[in-house]
Amino acid sequence: MQFSSRLIEDAVNAFAGLPGIGKKTALRLVLSLVQRPTEDSVHLARAIASMRENIQHCITCGNLSDQTVCSICRDQRRDKSIICVVESIRDVMAIEETQQYRGVYHVLGGVISPIEGIGPADLNIDTLVQRSTAPEVREVIMAISPTIEGDTTIFYINKQLTEADVQVSSIARGVSFGGELEYADEVTLGRSIVARRKL
Amino acid sequence: MQFSSRLIEDAVNAFAGLPGIGKKTALRLVLSLVQRPTEDSVHLARAIASMRENIQHCITCGNLSDQTVCSICRDQRRDKSIICVVESIRDVMAIEETQQYRGVYHVLGGVISPIEGIGPADLNIDTLVQRSTAPEVREVIMAISPTIEGDTTIFYINKQLTEADVQVSSIARGVSFGGELEYADEVTLGRSIVARRKL
């Protein structure tokens, strides 16, 4: 790209460093900022810098947080006896969205994946095992993606938790609600028949 | 979306205000910034704020510029006798990319579009007419999109320039280079037959 302005070029390159944003998209974003009031750009810039400089990982659960301990762990109304283990903050948000869960979380930061060079030591597993030994903890729910890596991670964590006096469970897997049977993939459909439940 | 962090929420909302960026994409961008060094976010924030606060429209051609007069208009090697009229800075960049043009530009800021409520007064047409009366200007090239709105704009500007002593031309329209004839749309193909040139 030929830029006649250095300012535009710098901003485009900075945007284009973000995942999924190419140079053309970056230029579109920058030109849209030019067309809007200066305050919009200043607000965006401040939100980015302030977020990155002040964000921390909750020392209890590993969730992203504005404070040392995250708002979910701080919340007195949440049930501290149930810990839901997830891969990322995105999963925390997805589960919170359902409004079906009142326990607390533990964010692993990924799943065990030998291909990508991610071993158990790279994830927040030790802290989970430590938390799970606390007398108030009764159950650990594994809400991990139903992939080979996810299953490996569940298997590994389950083994680590044999010492702790907790019930380990996994979220239900089967055909999606609202989905049509004929469009379900065969593995999911097969397993959901094997794992059938009494009505 | 349920955010457990206010900082993340603010940053996501700021990103989601940009065109073509939804909340999910915004969250992906914010989380990728969290995973990278703080300097990356600070650099992005600075590039955005500095760009918006210091960018200006060139007083001569309307192009975006770091200074009062843009780098193209300042360039002594550019031929000031030819003005290429374009809709936006994006078109300036596209033409510069070709390295086939050594004249200067005039950025209209859009095309006449009664449907979108854009009239001649909303565009940089007056300044173009004024520029074109200068004795050094010999030719005005219309490099406007071949749409109904574009043609209307060309027609209007051409009429305004009858007083000025300049040659008004339009970029060539026809089948694309490297394209196959059978895939060209019929209007383009039809017109390119009518506008055939001697070899």
C-alpha cells in the first residue's frame, strides 16, 4: 500500500497486527475513525491502553479481572463448593450468559495439546488441584470442549484429583437442543444413544 | 455478553463501535491484546490517538495529510498541470499503487447521491472548479466509479468546468485486463464494443 500520510500508515500497521485484521480492513477502520469525532478515537485509544495496563489474572481462578480477585470469586452469593473448569475466559462468558450456573470457575488457559507443545505444566492445573483440596469444595465440573485434546485434559485432571475429596463431573454431551437429528454428526448421535437417560 | 471485568467490557465496546466489528470479533481482538506484551496495546493506542489528533485534510486537494498541504501536492516532481478527481483517499492509494500517474489529485469525499442525501454542496467540487481555473492546469481526469451516481457526478463536474480552460477526460472503461470475455458483464462488454479503439 502507498500511504501519503505517515500517521495513517502507522495506525493501519498497528491495526493490521491484530488477528483477522488485514491491511485493507485496517485501512477501513482507520478511515472510519477519521470521519468521526476525535473523541471516538481518543476513547478507543484510552480503553485499549487502560485495559491492557490494568487487567490482571484472578489469583484464585485465573479469570481476567480488574482486581487481584475477580468479581465472580468475590461475589458472596456464588456457591464456592462447585468449581467449573473451563479453557478460557470466553467459556466463562458463555456459561454466565446461560444464567444456569451459580458456582465459581477455574480457567485453565488452554488444553493439553502435544502437537502445539502445550503440556500440563503450561496450564493452571496445579492451582486447581490445590483449590480442590479445600474442605468447602464438593464438586469439580469439567466444561471442556469435546475434542481429543479436551478429553485428554479431562482425563489428566481427573487423575490429579483422585487425592482430593471431590466429585468430578463433566457437562452433558449429546445432540443440541433445537437441532434436527438428521443433521447431527454421527459421533455425537452415536454417543448420545449410548449415553441415553431414563425419562 | 456477560463481562466479569469492566476493563474488558469497555475495550470490547470501543472496538465494537468500529464498522464491521461485532462484539464477538471485538472480544477476540481484546483477548489477543491481553495475551501480548503491554507495549503492543500501548503502541496501538498511541497510533490511534496520534493519527486522529494530528491528521488533516490537505487544503489543496482534500487528501488526508500529516501537514496543511499533503505530500503529493508538496512534491515538486509531480505534474501540477493534471488533476485526477477521485471519490476518496482509498482511490488515491489505488492509483498511486499503479505507479502510472505523476499528476496531482482532487478528493471529492464521495459522489452525488440523491438517495443518500449527498448533493454537490457536500462534496469538494467548488475547490476543484477554483483550482481548475489556474493557468497551469491543462487537464482534469475523472477517475470516478462507473456507477449511476458516479456518472451523475462526472456530468455535473464537467458542466461546472466548461468555464475553465481545461481538457476534461475520464479513465477508460472496458473489459478488465487478464479477464476472460465470456465472464465480463454484458453492459461492460457492450460498451467496450461501442468504444472500440483503432490499433
